[in-house]
Amino acid sequence: MLLPQINDPQDLKSLAVPQLVELAEEIRRFLIEKLSVTGGHLASNLGVVELTLALHYCYESPQDKMIFDVGHQAYVHKILTGRKDRFDTLRMQDGLCGFIKRSESRHDVWEAGHSSTSLSAAMGMAMARDFKGEDNKVIAVIGDGALTGGMAFEALNHIGHERRKLMVILNDNEMSIAPNVGAMHNYLSKIRSDRHYLRAKDEVEGLLRKIPAIGGKLAKTAEKMKDSLKYMMVPGVLFEELGFTYLGPVDGHDLDKLIDAFHQTDNVAGPVLVHVLTTKGKGYKPAEADSYKWHGITPYKIESGQLLKAVGEPMYTDVFGQTLIELGQQDERIVAVTPAMPGGSGLFPFAQAFPGRMIDVGIAEQHAATLCAALAMEGMKPVFAVYSTFMQRAYDQIVHDICRHNANVMFAIDRAGFVGADGETHQGVYDIAFMRHIPNIVLMMPKDENELRHMMKTALDYNDGPIAYRYPRVNGTGVPLDAELKSLPIGSWERLRAGDDFAVLACGPMVQVAEEAAETLRREGLKVSVINARFLKPLDHSMLLELGRSGTQMIVIEEASQAGSLGSAVLEFYAEHEMHEVSVGLMGVPDVFVEHGSIKQQRQQTGLTAEALCTRIKSMLAVRSYRFGKTTSSS
């Protein structure tokens, strides 16, 4: 066994290539065994075993900077840099992060949970190296899916212009999370299959057969042959035109060829692009057969590949997908738009029902947002299905192209709130704060999956501008689903429980937390009102005025950033109406990045639990009682 001996990249240097091949198989077995217990990103990591080994074999980390795009394909890197003993804690609270984490290791030089950033980071590090007069290598590993991101093209353009020495490894496995789309994908497919070589060969043979036929036909064939030979000799002509020296395609599972290609790059003065072909899920048949399913997985049985999912209610995502089909049957103007997340956003059923009305733009959130704006302005009903954390990438387009135009775009914001094991790069806790201040937009969040259905109908019936419904990454509550969908009055809240002692304004999953706390306090003699503050913008002005004028103390609780979200909106409302005596407490996500763990742990860590809410209510009541010399019904 070689793997137990590898605790640092330097330990690889004494191995011969055949030993590296043996080590690669040990690493695959290690990953398959460990992730069967913890879950995680399996397919992508199985595909880069040899590539990562070759990089650490040829280069000197951390002096040489290895930058992994997204970071969820860096498990092998973690194993080789002294963290294999922590894999039992992968993606758990206080355990090993599922992405690159600078605080974990000196070998982690760049961390990212969103795609298409590696080339810009590499360029920055290469420029810093040159400014400081150093001579280390800079290497960016980017997938063909991430290369569809506009930021990656911006970086390619700048790198080619500056012509500084760095290496880009294009890890081409024909898949990101979902099947890749677009012109770049088609271009890379041509390089993979090497059809130009076959076409050139055929044309040369045809030319030889036609030598007696001098004239136009021969000239035309010769011109075709010239073009074909150009592409045969320089298959990466696009990258060459951008200023890169192109090497490849290289078999990403052949260590000899990888090492040889990396050594060749040392002789190139400017930027080099090494095109590496890999197989996602390599070495584990279930993952090879369905790399989408095995991109990010829960624990599973190694022998059969059966996932060990807990039985529960359908997820909000599933309810969204099925309801969108119902709405799509009612209105032919509905089109679904996703930035490379058709499966994660629950759109596969919609795509099967309406293949012509499903638009996957690839990893291109900015393009998706502006595309939706134009679709809406031309009379369509676009549904932009996007994770909260990825919607951040399209902020300017939401402001400039959607809201400024008052375009009737429907936002389906998935993963709103805590996301659990994916951690700080994926937490969906900022979208309320960065969207509610934009003119024209309506924001909603349902208390349960049945209300989500009605919000989707509300959005469809709304014609006055952009409207968004956000929902969490959890199973539904199990409430019955109404057969008939109805629109909700815009800006209307819902009083779920009446009480004179205190009021809790809650949205989304925090409504259940508020109900639990109110029931606990009821048994102690306190009557707490619970309000489903389902419209985050506009607010329910009449209910807020009623609460303020009655002198009811209240708390706003939300699984969103405390700064700038619903609680801030409520405080702004009372300030605007000069109701300065209204007592409002805030409970939200504090001003920190919340790291990976379970959603339950993240709520406990940030104090968003029924127990914490009860404590806070009692504290506020006690302060008021002391200040005004009163007793409350809990005394």
C-alpha cells in the first residue's frame, strides 16, 4: 500500500510512474469508500485522480500555485496534502470542507465555490509574481463547463494580451453538473473526436484520385485541404488565436502522457493551454454511467450504488418542478431558464413535458438574466430558476435589465437560506438584502410547500413587473396540496396565531420555528401572535400599522442576513412613519460567513431556533416590564 506513506506532495517525488499508477487506484478506492459514508462530490474527483497526481509530481506546491476552479474537484489534492485522515469528517461541522479552504492548508492558495474564477485568479497571481521578481509556476485547472462562464472568457482575453507565463489546464470531461451546452462545448467536441484529421485524410485521398481532372474541382479540393490541414496541425486554433500555445488533447488518465505534456510547457515563454480529456466518475461504474447523479451524492452502498436517502416529504424543489408543469399547461407563454442547473432546480420533468420551452444557457447567470428580460418584453413569461447563491452573479443584470425595464420576469430562487454541507460559498442568505431595495420588484417566501404553489400562481398572474418567490433546500412540511391554485393579494401577510402579549413576524421555515415557540410560551401563560410575513416586498402596511399602534412588542425572525433583510425593512417602515416607540427585535443571520455543517447545526449556531426565540421574547418582555413597572401574564 502506497497511500498510507503519502502525507505531503514531496512524498510523490521518489515514486516511479508505475507506482503512481498503483497509487491512483488506491486513491479511487479511498474516495469510493469514504464518500459512501459521508456523501460529497464523487464523480468529479474520480475523474481527476491522475491529473492531480501528475500536477503534484511535476510541480512544487505551494511555491507553485495550483488553482482549482470551483474547488469541489480538489479531494485528491486534499489527500495528497496531508488531509486524508480527516475525510471521515468531510462536509461536517468543524470537519473537512468540501471545497478548497485556505485556512485548512498552505497548499490551498485560492478558494471558490462558484465557477469560472480560476483564470482571473491565475492571472492575478502571475502578475504579482512578475511584479515581485519571482519565478514560480502558476497553474489553473478549469473544466469545460466552467469555461462557458463569461468571466472565464474575459480572463482568457486578458491573459492572451499580456502573454505572461502561466498554464491553463482545460479539464474536458464533457460535463459540468449538467450536460454542457453552447458553442464552446461543440468546439471542444470537434477537437475530442479529431474529425478534422479524418476529413483531411479523406480529402487528400480524393485529391490523388482526381489528379487527371485539372481545373476548378482540383482547386476547390486543394482549398479545402489547406483548411483541413490547418485544423489538423492546430486543433486548438481558437486558443492559439487568443494568444495561447495549445497542447493536446491529452489522455487525462495516462500519467506518462500527462507528465510529458507538463514538461513540454516549461519550454514555452507565454501562456499555455493543456487540453486534458478525462472521464467523470472514472473507476466506479455507477458514477461513470450517470455522472450527473453522482456529481454530489448522499451516502450510498458501494456494491450496488444505491443511495441511502432518508425517507421524507418531497423537497420544495420537487414541488416547484411539478407545479411549473401545471402552470405550463395553462399558459403556453411560460418558458423555464436555467444556468446549467436543470436537475438541481427540479426542471427535468418540465423539460420532458415541454422540451421546446426549456432553456439551459450553461454557466452564464448574467446572460440568463438579460435573456429573461428580453423574453418578457416580447410577451413571454420567463421563469428564471436559479440558486440564491448563483443569482448573486447576475446582480447588475437584475438591476439594469430586469428591474429598470420593469420586465415581467419570474424568479424561482432555490436554496434560499442555509444549505448545509455546501457551506459558506453556497449559503442563500443574502438575496433579500440585495434585491428588496431595487425598484419595481416583488419578493415572496412561502411558509410551506402548498403556499409555494399559490405563490407560483400569483407570479404567473402578476403582469406589473419582476416578481420572485424564494424557497429553502429542505423537505416540505407535509401539508396537503390544494388542487386549485389561487393568487395571493400582493403585499398581504397572514396571522396564523392570535396573541396580545407579543408578536413574531416570520418568513419561510422560521414560521414553523415561531409556531413552536408560541406553543411553548402558551403553555407558560403567554399569548404570542404569529404572523406569516410572506411578502418581503411590499410589506403589509396595514398589519404593521395595527401592531405599532397597539403597542405590541415584536420580533422579526428570518433565515437571512440580519443586515438589510426583512427585519431592516420593518424598522425602516416604523422610522418612516415616525413610530419611534415601537419595540422591534431582530433575529437573523449575523454578520459572519456561516461554514459547512447540517442545516440544523447552522440554525443552532446562529440562534435561529424555537428555544432561542422563547428566550429572546422573555428577555424583551422582562425589560419592558422593568422599564414601565408592569407585570406580564408570565409573571
